[in-house]
Amino acid sequence: MKKITLLIALFLGLQWAAFSQGCLPGTTYFTSQAEVDAFQTNYPNCTQIEGSIVINGSDITNLNGFSHITSIGENLYITSASSLTNLIGLDALTTIGGFFYLSVDTSLVSLSGIGSLTSVNGGLSIYKTSLRSLAELSSLTYIGGNFEIIKNNSLPNLIGLEGLTEINKDLEISENDSLVSMETLIGITTVEEDL
């Protein structure tokens, strides 16, 4: 009987360890669609990435491999992913502990898939994209660092940022040639540094 009890306790302990394991404590680069697709196979129980993620492969067309990720402990960089048109696959992501840098020149036209994001504890930079809307950021309420919207020439307004109330450093909105309205920023009660 003691052996059975010990085996059950050991099995449950292994199951607990598997479900509570942290993953990717350092900086991890995803430079191909195959690497993104393999993430769930390689880390089947991972919902919280401890470190930073860099996504920058020219053949990356979707982020579905990350569909179970709820938080990133450090930074998320999405750059030079010239085949990526949206962020579907990041649907469960609610928190980024560090910086979120988004710069995908011509292909990224939609933030679809990032609608659950509520806080970015570092800064948020949306730089040189072809985005036509920020509506998917409607759950975002807090940015712990700088917030930059720079050189997004297809962006006509800032609809989607109505829920944003606090920016703990600078707010910079510049060189967005099509931008005609910023009235949705009226909910911001705090910009700690420069505007």
C-alpha cells in the first residue's frame, strides 16, 4: 500500500512540476515559421515565458504556436517579419513584463490577435508599420515606460486606446502622415515625463 501511495504522490508531483515549469528564461529568437510552429511541441506546458522573445523571420506568417502564452516576463520584439500581416496567435497574452517593440514595415496591417493585452510594464513602441487601426489594443490600460507611435503612415486615428489611463514615462506620437485624430487619448490621466 505504501508503494502505491508513493507512486501516486510521485506521479502527481511530476504532473505539478510539468504544469508549473517556467520556460525560456533568457532571450529566445524565432527566425522561421517552423520554429514558431514547434514551440508548443517543444514546450507543451508553457503558458508563461520568463525571458524575452524576438520574432524576426521573413517567412513567419502566423504566431499560432504561441496561442497558450498568457505572459512574457521580459521583452517582446517583433521586427523584420515581412510576411506577418497580423498578431493572431497571441490571443491569450495579457501581460508583458518589459518592453514591447513592434516594427514590421509593410506587411503588418492589423493587430488582430493582441486584444487581451492589458499591461506592458516596460515601454511600447509601434514603429514604421502599415497598421490601419489600433482597435485591438482596447484592453490596454497601463504602460510602465515610454509609449511611441512613430512613422505609421497608414494610421488615421488612435481608436482602441480609450482604455489607456497611465503612461509612466514619455508619450511620443510623430511622423504618422495619415493621422487626423488623437481624441481617443482623453482617458489618459498620467504621463509621468514628456508629452
